[in-house]
Amino acid sequence: MKAFTHFFGSCLLLSGLLLSHFAFAIPTIQHWQTDNGVRVYFVPAPDLPMVDVEVVFDAGSARDANKPGLAQLTNSLLSEGAGGHSADYIAEHFDNLGAELDNTVSSDMATVSLRSLSESQLLQPALEMLALLLAKPAFGKTSLERIQQQMFTILKYQQQSPDDIGKKAFYRAIFGTHPYATLPEGTLESVAALTRDDVKAFHARYYVAQNAIITIVGALDKKAAEKLANTVASQLSVGKVAPLLPPVAQLNEAKSIHIAHPSKQTHIFIGQPGVIRGDPDYFTLYTGNYILGGSGLVSNLAKEIREKRGLAYSVYSYFSPRRVAGPFLANLETRNENTTQALQVVRETMRDFIEKGPSEDKLKKAKQGITGRFPLRIKSNSNIIGYLSMIGFYNLPLDYLHTFNDNVEAVTLEMIKDAFKRRLNLDKLVTVTVGDKNP
């Protein structure tokens, strides 16, 4: 394993050198389906003898129904025993092959990732074990209880974290009864109530071919990638696509929520429901928000909050598109005595931006910043596969990466002013503060 680590580090160094000396090529995406209906997205990357694979299911926390934490628990248990193999055996198996396995859950997606060397004698057994984990997890009682305890530990820590407290309250306030209102980790009460039968039923419903995509980036040709995808998908039952999520309701009024917490800093969350992935306004809102609060220390919010007044070390805003409308959020921390002023400045800065829009010079610099950094966002296999999974899961155009910079360059001042006026309603913002004093 040490030899693999050294080799992998050398590969990354070589990759960096190649990027610094040659023009960067935007990858072209190849797409097909396996025999049992799994959609596959593939980008060949021959420079390094590596293969990255992600299997993504429409099985995120939005599918928890009335059992928050179920998607997270199910996903976490996949590598805890499968096909008669123990968790220790599975971990040792991947380790001996020099392969790395990872699991993640978001509101929309449940993902299982594999990274391996491309040599067939190493890659093939890693893929076969991955296929087994996806299709035939054991969901053993001891493993389930251990993962539940790990989730309890995280949840208990979050109960003491003002940032986590505020984020959870913010999501409940903007999403109400929508599935997005509860974060993937669930609650202490809901996780404690989850059973093995719950996990088995969730897996049987959502971890199926029709509800999955496979993304591949690595040193393979298409024929080898097709074989890889068939191996991974071979044991999945066909199943059905997950039903559409309900739309997110727009807010009817502004809400202000204060949560008392013994700290010198107040954590501030301001926002409302935003946009879906693939929204026609996305690039306009993305470019505009880069100026408003997405470009670090040079954003409008940072200049007003940090540079001019010293009210916070960091402040930012972002749109987080999802299957249905994800959140728009502005976030910062400030000393308790500065909370009222900071809130006022954030709201004034947002209102000024919506009413007047950015200057021509700021828009020009924003475009330069976004398009100039774009090659760095797809500089590695892991970067590319993240985009592949997003493109596949949300059914975005296959030329998304090729047209990304063109879409940014097409944004005008008028488009930003129009989109922000239509998509952000400052009279219906949710404001959550977590700190020692109620502002």
C-alpha cells in the first residue's frame, strides 16, 4: 500500500506538471446505457494509469420520507458486509488491491465511489467487489448498531455547534414540510428508531438499475469502459425510477428566528428557496452572485462587511441548485454586539445589488475570474467525475463543460438585474441567528 501511495503521489505530481506546460483540453463525454438500464457517462483520461468510478443513485435524504437519516444509514452500511464477506474482509480486499472506496449522501444523491489502478488484475476484482456491495449488502445487526452509534456521535456534536444549529434551523424554515427540510444525518430520535427492515426496504426500492447512473474517468478505451459498467451494474435488479420530488413552496412572508447559544460570535443565515439544477437563469445568477458574495474578499458583501466595517472575517453567498429548488444563502459570523449592524449591512448590500445591478467593470472582472479559473475546476480525474455525476444525475447537456465559459460570457448587466429581481424577494427572507443575544 505504501508503494501505491508513493506511486499515486508521483502521478499527481506528473499531472500537475503536464497541466502547467500544455494547453488544457475540455473533456468530451461519451454516454450509453447498460443492458439493465443504468445510464453511463465516460471520459477517457489516458495520462495516468488510474480509473475513477462513481455509482450514483436517486437515493439521497429527500427519499427518507418520515424516517430522517435512513438514506445516510443505508449508504453507510454498504461496505459493512456483503455477499458473506465481513467489513474487515472488504476493507482488506480493497487495501490489497490499492483501491479506495468512499460513500457519500446529499439531499438528492447517494454515491459510492471507487478509485483504482487501471491494471486489469487490480481493477477487475475491485469492480466485482463494488458490484457485490451495491447489490447484496448484508445489513447485519451489529454493523447497523455500530453505524447508528457513529451517527449519534455526530448528531450530539452538532447539538453543540452553533453553525450546525443554525443551518438546521435555516433549512427547516425555508423548506417547511418539504423533504429538503431535514439534513441527511437525521435526528437523534429518528436515527434511533430506524430498523434493519427499514434499511432493507430502502435499499430494495432505490438501489436499482433504473434509479442509477455510473460515471467513469480513467485510462480506458470505450470497450473497456463498457465492460467496467456492465460488471458494476450486473447484479442490480432493474427496479423503477424514483418518483418526482414535490416542488418547493415559495415563502409567504419574512421570518426571523433567534436561537440562544453561549458564544461570543453570532452565526447568521439569510436566504430563501433558490433554483433547480438546469434552471435557465442559472448562469446569470451564478455570475451575478460571484459579484454579490461568491468571489471571496473582493465580493460586494465582503467589501461592505469585512473591508469597510470589520464586522466579520468571512462572508459569502451562494445558490445551491438541486433536483427541485435548493437554497440561496448568505452566511457570516460576527461578534454578538455587531449582529444588528451586520444584518442591516447584508440586507442593504443585497437590496442595492438587486435594484442597481453590478457595474460593467465588476461584471467584466467576474467573467475573467470565473472563466479564468475554470480549467482548474476540471484539472483532475476527481474533478471531472464530479461534473460527470452532476451532468448525468440532473440530465444536463453533454456539452455542459464545453459551453460553460460561453454561457458565462453571454451574461449581461440587464440579465443580472432582471434575474435577481425575479428570483430573490428581499421582503420574504428567512433570517436565522445563533448567538448570545437576540438582535
